[in-house]
Amino acid sequence: MQKSIKVIGIAGGSGSGKSTLTKKLQQVFNGNTLVINFDDYYLPRDDMPLEERKKLNYDHPSALDIARLIEHIKALKRGDDVQLPIYDYALHTRSEKSRTVKADKVIIIDGILTFHDKRLRDLMDVKIFVDLDADERILRRLKRDVCERGRTVNEVIEQYLSTVKPMHDKYVEPTKKYADFIIGGNFSCKDVELLEKNILKLI
């Protein structure tokens, strides 16, 4: 296993600002990062009609192929290339396409359930939880899912009330205790600079 490869995990509620923080950290490491979106590891549900796939609970840990992500992280840390899956949000299933990647100096894993599985946590050098008020998170998710993922407003609201919020309370929020750092989702320059300094010290 190559000691030079470091893994940063970023967790937090949907719409909290995880992707924004990921981009800021990429700048810190001058782009020498491989970003892995945990959402791309949703299990494929090709055996189900689209309308049934839409009703699945995608915020429960069982919706994710966690074992496969763990295998990929281990392989990347060994220096091996891996085929990362790509998820199609419009069709609610895994795309037939994938991307071949190799590890850079830093691997960043971004996802709401990044800290759920201890086996995955144990592969991380730094764990960051992005914390943001629920009202702001739902507004951000609404904008993202409608504009970027082809969802309707009603679909987003229904999904939020039926699965996103209850799963956040049950599975996401409790993982905050595993974080090395907790940062608010409305990032101030001072907050980010302090986080950067502390991360650089750790890795």
C-alpha cells in the first residue's frame, strides 16, 4: 500500500455543501486529487421498471454498493487502476459507461453516508462533516435535482419527506461523531483556511 496516497472523506446531509468543499480542497492540492462520488455506487436496478426505481429509498445504506467502493479504495491505494461506475440520475440506475482512474496524491470521497461503514472509515486519513440547517439543505437539493437531474418539484419534495429527511436523521446525522472536523455549509474564507491548515498538518 502506497503511504503517499491519502484519503479524505467528506460527509453531511444532502445539499449541505459537500461538493463545494470538495472543489475547494482540490484547489488546496493543486488538482492532484481523485474525487469519488459515493452516489455513483448506487446499486443498479435494471431488473425494475423506471417508475418502480423512482420509488426506491436511495438514502438508506442498503441502496449503495459499499463493498465495491471499499475494494476500489484499497486497489487505488495499492497503485492499481480501477473502473469507477457512473450513475444515471435521470434513469435511476447505473450507466453502462464507466471511467478508468488511478489514484492521485489525494483521494476525496464525497457522500452523505461516507462515514456509515467502519471498514470505509478505517481507510480514511481525514474525515470532514459538512453541517447545514435543514431548510437550506432542502432548498439547495430542490434547485440541484430540478436543474441538473431532471426531477420535478413534486418528485423532489415527496422524496425529501418520505426518505431523505428520515434517513438523514437516522443514518447521516449520527455519523457526525466520527468526523475529525465539522464545518458549516456556508463556508467563510476564514473557516476554509483554518480547515486547510489542519488537514495539511494531518496528511
